[in-house]
Amino acid sequence: MSKGVILLAAGGTGGHLFPAEALGHELKSRGWSVHLVTDKRAERFAGSFPADEIHVVPSATLGSKNPVSIAKSMLTLWKGLRAARKLMARIRPSAVVGFGGYPTIPPLLASTGMGIPSLIHEQNAVMGRANKALANRVQAIAGGFLPDNGGKHAAKTVITGNPVRPAVLTAANRPYQPSVGNDPFNLVVFGGSQGAQFFSGAIPTALALLSESERARVRLTQQARPDDRSQVDSCLAKLQMNADVSPFFGDMAERIASAHLVISRSGASTVSELAVVGRPALLVPYPYALDHDQAANAAALVKVGGAKVVPQAELSPEKLSKIISGAMNEPERMAQMASSARKVGHPNAAALLADLVIAIAAKQQVSSFKGVPA
């Protein structure tokens, strides 16, 4: 028999859904029923999400300054709030957890307005707009990379780390195996939902600058947007590269575990997964991210020597090629980076967050809850 219902609310990108999925698995293992509120973008991730039911509630962003657009968004949000209230009345959740993204706004406004215990989880080092709008209303704020003091919300902020999916925890059991001599070198490149376009041009060009013997060693996994895929495939075919190119990889955790070097953006989930698995990385923060949160996310890995960060504007094909070549020819340095990355990973983040959710559901005081060690 279920202990009750926990409702998770998350935007439809992997960055929001992956930590929600990890928490869902943890709560289910403890006997709770899990429901998810999200948007239509989540369809490609939904297959692995451990939800008893998935709900889509109308929502909209208020990013536009156009009065007509604002009016339409407000109407959509009002409809979403009404739908969310009906949903709460039907499923009667013990607690509601928001993971950011505009689809979280109606359910969290509904839950806090109805007196249902609620909290938000912020994956990034800089709080996103949706979570900022909800921070004053919820009982607790869980953080992945938030500053330890929590700013003006310090009294109700708990640093839990970012939950990672079971597949990532499984991948973390594989030790890093350096590529030595003429061994194959597994290069994994991905850019998240907004950032893969730059890599589609930069990676093939950089690989073309490697020596022929170095290119022969590379085994490339590269995420490429559908619009860019044919161009990337064509360039790599001319180079006779051993490559697997796709807009989305369902087994990315396994590919990260096999990687000798990862090149990626530095979204919160990406950085957290790299740290838990422990793989050396070149991080290229998405330059148009609000509040430059990706650069802040990368700081923890860079501080311990687990990753190198290069701004996109400074990453010429020549520089990128030298970084890849250096990684291929310095296996001991790569092994040390992998070991350093693991030092800042939080494989128990899902369990900590589940403890906090259950405490909030039981109306316990946040001040009595301890997160990860500072």
C-alpha cells in the first residue's frame, strides 16, 4: 500500500527532468506513489520516468515584453492554475516538489495556495526565474550548486546536491581506464537542448587538424541537432572517422562511463553526472544562458582540477584540436582529472532530497535537516 502521493513538477528539458526522475525512483523505492506534471517536450524522456501518472497542465513563460503576448501568457497561466487546483483536489498529494521551468509555476502556485507542503529544487548555482518566483512561497529550497548560505532564503535552504538517475549511479561503478599508446580514445561530445550547434561545426574542424594517427584512435560520440546532423555526418565521413552521431542518446550514462574525455556544455545535470561518474571534461558554458549560470556550475569541477573551462568565444578549432591531442597523449593527467572530478560528486543526492521531501510532507522544520557537508 502506498504511503501517499508526491507530485513532482518539472519543465520538459533533461536538465529539469533528470533530477526529478532520480527523485522519483528513490521515492518509489520507499513506497510512495509518484505523479509528474510537465509539458509536451518531456515525451522523449517519459519512457524511463517512474510516474504512476503524467499530467500536462497549461503554462506559459512571461519572457516577452509584447503586451498582447503577456496577456495571452497570463490567460494560459490562469487556466493552468485552475487545472492544477483540480488535479491537487483529485490526487491529494502529501507534498509537491518543483524542479524549475515555467511548467512548474501553476502547480506550485496551486499547492502553496491550498496549504500543501511544497518545496523547490534548484539545480544551478544561480536560481532560475521560475524558482525565484516561487521561492518566497515554499517551505524549503533544496540546492545542487547554490551558495551554502542560500542568500535571503538561507533559513530554508538545504544543499542536497543534484540527484542523478539510476543509470548514472550504475555508470559510476566503472573505474576510469586511461587510453594508452595506440588504444582507442573515446571522445563524447554533447551540448544539451540549446547548445549543440556550436559543437557541430567546431568538433569536425578540430578533428581534421589532428594527425592521421590520432584521428585513427578516436571513437566519437557526438550529439547533433537534427538540422546539423547531415553536415556533421558528411564532415566526419570525409575524415573517415569512427563516429556515432545522433540528436539524442538514450544510453548517454553508459557512453560517459566509457569516455576518456567529455566535451560538453556545463548545465547543472551534466556537471553533476560528470562528477558522480568521474570523467575528465572540457566544459564550454553556453554563452547566452541567463545569469551565466553554466559558468558558475562548472566552478566546483574546475576548482578541484576535474575539468577545464574555455569560453566559447576563445575556443578556436586550433585550440580545441590541441586540447583533444593533449588529452590523447597524457593518460596520467586524464586519470588524475577523473579522480579529482569524483571528489565533488554527490551520489547520495537523491536519498538526501527524498529525506527532505518526506520531512516537509510530515511538516517538520527545515532547520533540523542537514544536507551535504560543506
